Amino acid sequence: MTTDKRRFRMSHKFPVLIAGTLLTAAVVIGQQTPATRTPAAPASAGTSAKAPAPAATAKAPAAAKPWVTPRTPDGQPDLQGYWTNATYAPLERAPANVTANKLFFTKEEYDARVKQAALADEAQTTPGTTGDVHYDFTQFGLDKSQNPFAQDMRTSMITDPPDGRIPAQTAEGQKRGRDRTAAYRTAGGYNQVQDIVLGSRCIIYNPPPGPPMLPQGYNGNYQIIQSRDAVMILFEQIGDIRIIPLDNRPSPPLSVRNTMGISRGHWEGDTLVIETTNFDERPQGRNAALAGISDNFKLIERLKRTGEDTFDYEFTVSDPETFVKPWTASMPFTRIKGPIFEAACHEGNYGIEDTMKGARAADAAAAKKPGQ
Amino acid sequence: MYDPAHLPKKILEIQQMHSWRRFTAFLAIAVIACLAIVMASIVSMAGQQTPAPAAATYRTPRTKDGKPDFNGIWQAMNNANWDIAPHNAERATLKIEAVIGALSAMPPGLGIVEGGVLPYLPAALKQRKENFEKRFAEDPEAKCYLPGVPRFIYMPFPFQIIQGTDHIAMVSEYKGALRDIYMNSTKKAPADSWMGWSNGKWDGETLVIDTTGFNDRSWFDRSGDFHSDALHVVERITAASPYHLNYEATIEDPQVFSKPFKISMPLYRRMEKNIELLEYRCVEYSEELIYGKYRKVPLQ
């Protein structure tokens, strides 16, 4: 499809709902230097069974001045700024790559993957379909390929177990996951607004921005503001915020639950370690791997600066009621220029209003044609 | 050289008497002055919740980079969210009362507006009255919209200040709303927004925040006090003790008000050891109001 056609289509169909989001993207893109396109070499020419930390960690040239972890006035490693965890690395290793013990894509394979994914992003709206009535990521520069993303050549983000696969789930965990996924799929009737999924209603983005903070389809952008006592992480979509206290306070009783859990942080050397519990069950459309989490789900995240424009993010999922053993994944966060603009998703959610109106109009039309 | 011992006794007595009288007079004046100050502050507090006269001597503990340390969780303790002007208790409607009883009533309040009256332009005053009539359906808080400024400050929810290096974050428990304050920045709003674009700077003990770039959709309270997109808010926040901040703001909006006006109130530190912001995702509690009319089967 040509750009002109697309523009014409968009001028008619672009929902005001995302005006704020697009504006943000425009601001971000407008101020960004082009994404660094040079894939970093694998951090270690990988044959070791245990995959190393994210490959995107750029190694400084040997001659350069050694990089020193930047610190806040309080002496803590400085995680502040605007970041994205966009990447084309898969969470789980494909079975063929497990069999071949292939930990990294070759440069050719990697480039082909990125190209293919960018094309898929562009082609995601097919003219004349319902999906097409939404908007076109590519037109507005929202797709990953037009924005900075980590050059991560690994065949999986999962580092443990070493095969890069999510461990087996208990029968109980599988059932929980199935039930929640089924409940999610049967949502989507339009008899009442509550039938529509949480993400479309701007309650929490779908899939939830975590924790864990998994890469998103688009606008997976974050802002961190850090004081001596607390770290705030803003997630751009729906403007969701986590506040992580650093004062070693105990967690509240499990009767108090947040959709994004309740987090506690502390410094281990230069690594910010965040432990999160007290998740509620609600989020629909969690990454399938996390759909079955139990009340005893515990997440540990580790954030460590690795360069001027990167930090490593690693998370470990522990939930013996759901997984036969804990599992760990990692990915780099890459600096973007920002700023991140106010999302105000619900405030401009004409999509829901029009969807509900449309459903009642369809009811009325059906009632007029009995027997047809 | 003056030496009282050399003066005749009579003169000495007169002088002592004078000095006693002077002292008495001084004492009387001092007592009257103190009373006047106390009375004035009582009157003024009763009138508009003006913070107690700032103890000019209080020096806020500093962060490592030498800035006054406002980190922590704070909350206003007044009824300004119902109406920023002085107001009496008031019924919602009998229909609403029939469902939730006295939970629906507006509690009274002395307001936070200096002088007690908002200087509305005539057309704007008419709009305010219309807003008041429609308040249960139209208040952006009922729809779980972002609170705007200054309403963010006196929503009946705690908010947390996180002082970063180049940004100060203020996060409200209400909706998880964020005010991102750009420190020492001269950037202008790239577009209008609910929370506006805030540039902050330190003026000695005081955090001064200049906010513009608002849209015209937020209200100041549940009574329909409103503004246009020409709103300009300058806030001054100064610690008066380890436990409270004095907050004042000048509100300017030539499309709605004939002149700028000031609001002020103390903000209190939440002292509970376990205080933290929890999730209040109010969107889902607003949907029946906004979209209920599209139900296939109306609620019974």
C-alpha cells in the first residue's frame, strides 16, 4: 500500500484515543538521534550452555577511558532517564535452536529477523478488516523498527534454565492459566463495557507492563526518577507508575494486592534488586507464561548500569505452585531521548464509546430484520 | 559620666518610677501586639486556612546535592476538593440520597481561596453555576480523569514527592497521576495536557513551580469551579517543620477570571511507618457513568 493511500485512510479512521500517544511518539522521535544500527557482537562467542548477560552490552574499545557507573548525589548508581526495552530477541528459544544448542543468531539471520519483523509491523493492518480501523503503527513511527531497540542477537531472553525455555508448569498452574486465558477470550462481547478487555479500557495496558517489564509491541518506553528513598518507574502506555521504596520496609499483608504487585528495593553493590509480591489475579492477557501465577508468586528484578546508554534488566520468576523450578530472563534497556508525554488514555477513549454505540446499533439493525 | 548613685534620691525614685512605667507600658503594648497577632492568625486561619505564619527560621534538611528535602508522602487535610471557596454543608439530590444516604452530602469547608471569592468574569460565573448543577455527571473526578493542577494537591489522597536529579516527581494515589517537574528547564509544553507542563526551580527554602500548557477540561473541585486552556499556575512550596509544608499558588486565567487569585493550605506529612501509595485504578469505577447508557440490558 502506498503512503498516500494510507494517509487518506488514516485521516478518516484515526481515533482520537491515541492522539496523546502519537504526540508522544512524535516528540520522542523528533528528538531522537537515529537508532544505533550496528549490531553488537555477541558478548561471548557463545557455545557455553549458560547464556551470558544481554549481548547488547556494548564493549568499549580497549583504548577508550574505562566507563564508570554514573552516580546520583546520594552515591547510588544512577538509573534515571528515558529508556526502552524494545528488542527483537525472543523470550523463549525455538525448539530447533535448543536442539542445535544455538545461543546466538548469525548476523545474517539476525538482520533477516529484524527486517521480517519490521515488515510484519508495517503489514499488521490489512485494508478492509476490523483491525485496519484502528491505526497504523508504521505511519506514525510507533513500530519498533523505526525507534531505538537493543541489538540483542541471542536466541532467547531466558537465561535459566540454560535451554532458554520456560520450565514445565504444575497441573494446578496450567489449570489456572487455562481458566484465566479462557475468561480473557470470552470477554469481548459488547453487552456491557465490562466485557471489553482491560487494555482497551485503559485500565492497565495489555499485556501489562509488569513487572516483569517485558518488551511491548510499541511504545515500550520508560522514565526513571530516583531519590535516596525511592525509585519511580513510569511506563508510557496508560502512564502506569511503579514506586519502589528502598527502605527495607516489610510488605503489607497479602490481603492488600496491586495489579502491578507491591515492590521493595535495595542495592546489592551497583545492582538495584527489586522484590515484588502481592500481585492480584486480574490482569487479563498476561504473557501466556505468567497467566497461571499463584498467590505466592514472587518476582525478583535486577537492574544494573552497563554503559552510558544501557542498563541490564534481569528478572527471576519464583512460584513453586505454578512452575517446577524458578526461571530467569534478561534484556538490555537502551536510552532514548524523551521526553515522555502524558498518555491520558481513558480521558480520550472514544474507541470504547464508539464500539459500544456500534454494538447497540447492530442490535437495532438486527431487530429490524427478523428471520433474515 | 552618668552614675545613678550620684543622683538625689528623689530623682532616682522618679526615674525608677518612669522606668517601671516604661516597662509596664512596653509590656502592655507587647501583650496587645501578641494578642493582635494571635487574633489575626486565628481570624485568618478561620477565614481561609492560611498556613500559620511561616517560622522563617526553619531550615529544611538538605538532600545530598544541597536542595531542601521534600521527599516523602504528603496530604492536604481540608474539604477543598468539594469546593475551594468557603461553603456550607449541602445535600446532593434526594434521588442520590435515596441510594447512599449521607455519604452523598458535601461536608462544609472554609475554603483555600484568599479573600474567599473566586473573581469570575460574568460569563464564567454562569458557566460555574451550570457546572454545579451537572456536577455528579460532569465532574472529571467522577469520570476518573486526571485531576489537573492545583486539584492534584488537595485531592483526598496522599501523594509522594520523589526528588530526582533533574526531575521532581509528584505521584498521587488518585489514579497514579504523575506531575513530572522539570528542574531548571525552560522547555515549553509541546501540546496541551491535563497536568500541564511544569518547570521548577529552588528559591532558597522554596520550591517554585511554574505550570502552563493545560487543556480546558479539568475542574478545581467537585462544585464545578473551572478554568480555560489559558490557565497559568505558579506554586510556592516551603517546609515549615519536618511534618508540614506550606503550599500556596497563584492562579491566573484571563479567559475565566478578572484577576489572578491565590490559594494556600498546609500539607501534612503522612507519618504512618507503613504508609505507601497503593493502586487506585478508578477508571473501572467510572465506566457505568460514562458508558452505562450503552448497556444491552439496563441495570435494574
